[in-house]
Amino acid sequence: MQILRVLILVLLPLAAGAETLIAARTVRSQAILTPADLAMVAKTVPGTLAFADEAIGMEARVVLYAGRPIRPGDIGPPAIVERNQIVTLFYRRGNLVIAVDARALGRAGAGDLMRVMNLASRTTVSGVVRADGTIIVGGPDLSRLK
């Protein structure tokens, strides 16, 4: 019982000092977050961001309303591929590499999974967006191709 009391006394200041990241003003979706868009409140809200550096430079995926906590799903990397943009689609399997033109069916940032339509076959596939704006499909491990 004594150990439990000591543990509570040690952890209590940590919990009391926890903060939650909120929107300082209403931010429209697709806007890049700056320090002026963010504020901290001295309370813990489960499932929300706790540090401003996790959000600065990221893109709002939804409208962020002033005073509301920011969740990880509310923001993401800035989009580098726009809806209906023509992109290069790469299929990789071992040493085989096929490149075709495709139409983006949404907006996405580097590392995001997005749907594209192969312009030659009109087939819709999903792939990972790379930093250069190309899309990779196929292969056992897409995560290493980001």
C-alpha cells in the first residue's frame, strides 16, 4: 500500500502538468498550420495532440474550430498530389518495374495511401504517395518505398 501512495505522489505532478493542443482560431481545411494557429491548455484530453511541434507545418484535413482539441487524424502532411492530377504510377515486383500514367482520385501527402485510376486500363488501384509525387503499387512491403 505504501508503494502505491509513493507511486501516486510521483505521477500526480506529471498528470497535472499535462497539456493539450487546441486551435487558437478557426482554421479551414487544407491550410498549413503555423504557430499562430495553435495554443495549449492545461488539461489532458485523451486521443489528442500534446505538442505544437507535432502540428506546425502540417495540413488541416478538416476544419479546426477555435478552442477545440486537435486529434492526430485532423492533420496530416501537406498534400503534394491534388485530385484529378496526372501522376506516374509505378508497379514494382522484384526486378520488374512498370510505369504508367494515372489520375489521382483524391488529395494526398507523402506517405499517404491514395486511390488512382490507371489511364490505359481504367482500373482503379491504391498506392503509396512518394515525396516526389509518384505513386507506388504492388510488392509485399510498400512502406519502405515512401
